[in-house]
Amino acid sequence: MKKITIVMMCLLVIPALAEKLNLANPLVVENFGANIIKNKLNSYDSVALGVWYLQNNYSSKWNRVRNDEFERDEAVTWAYEQWKTKLMKSIPIEKKSEYHLYLNSKFTKYDFKREVFPIQALSENSYMSYAGKGEYVQHYSSSKLSFENADEKINFVPMKKSQAKEFINSRKDRYGNIDRALTSHYTYIITRFVEDNEFTSNGSPMTIKFTAKLKSVEFMDKNRKHILHKVDFNDTVSVEPITNFHH
């Protein structure tokens, strides 16, 4: 089966974690890393972390003090406390928080026997790649999100033949080209997250392995104005497909 890496679209920049949570926002991923580190903070070398943070965030200060061991010691202690203060401000992870994924998808040729449009979207072997912001926990390393209940069997939009014909006509340009692009909106909760590549005292990049459980998916037009079909993963009940296809 085809693996899906970073093919998501994110139309909104998320300024705060209180808004719709999306791992496409590096700050959200960074927050997970911070929560992992907070739980084992005493296992790190504070001097090494102070040096790393000073070098990466206050390079001019580091260059001024690096040759004087007393000034260096004070600056390293200060830098470590700056990093630790920022770390402690990270937001605790809520276990039942809903996260959102907007995936560029497309529908393929109509299946006349099943009366559906198959959709290229998440499958059992799909995963997404993300990165942290790189300020104090993560660098731009590849953290992976997989889904424990993804099922390609639900990747379709049911539509009667007459409706499907109208739908195709609404997607044609004057040259007969058919726009088959869709957006798949997944809502999920994160069930597990662990360090895949360990963050160390010298600031080496952390990667996180995320496991998630899908709650629902909405297959919608690419501009997110109309929901064509919705699947609830809890009871696999789908809404009726829409019948107004015009832009």
C-alpha cells in the first residue's frame, strides 16, 4: 500500500495551542517534546544544556565569555535557567484533546458497480511526518504520526449515478479537464507519544513517535466549503452525500 508522508495542507497559522490542534504546527510538536523532557529533567547535565542553549540562542554572549571560565560559568548557569523557565511554561498534554489533519486528496474514476467515487487518502500503512519548532527541545527532525485504526475501506464518496454525473460536470473546465482534488479532514486523539530519537544534554535533535486513533473523517471539496461524505470511526455511520455540487 502507498505510504503518505507530508502532503497535508494547513490554511490557517495556529498562533496558540488553545485553537484547533494540528501537528503541522511546529509549536504543537515542540510542546510534546517539552512534556517528555519535563518528566526526566533531573537526568540531564545542566552545564551541557546551558552551553548548548547559550551557543544556539545567544552566540554573541557566548563569544564574549567563552575564554573566561568565571564569566563562562555564570553565563552558562543563566542560559540553563532561561531554557528551564521556558520549558516549564509548556502546556500539559490533555489525553482526550482532539487534533486535526487536513490532507490533500483526490477522487478517482467512478465505480459504477459500487456507485461510489474511490478516494486516495489515509490507509492502514500511512504515516505523517512532522517537525518541532527548534527553539528549546526539537530541531527540524522527522517525527512520525501513525494511526491505529486507519482503514482504506472507508475511502469513498457514495453517490448515485445521476448525481455522480452532475458532480463530474460541476468539476469540468471549458476544455473538459476534471478537477478531482479534495480535502480530507481527519479528527483524531493521540493515544501514545514516545521519544524515537532521544534529546540529549548537548541538544541533539529529538524525534517523537506518535500513535493516534481516528474519530472521524470528512471528505470535502478542496476549498472546505462542502462536505461530500463523513465517516464516524466510533460507529461507522456516514452522513448522506450532498446533492448541490456547484461552486
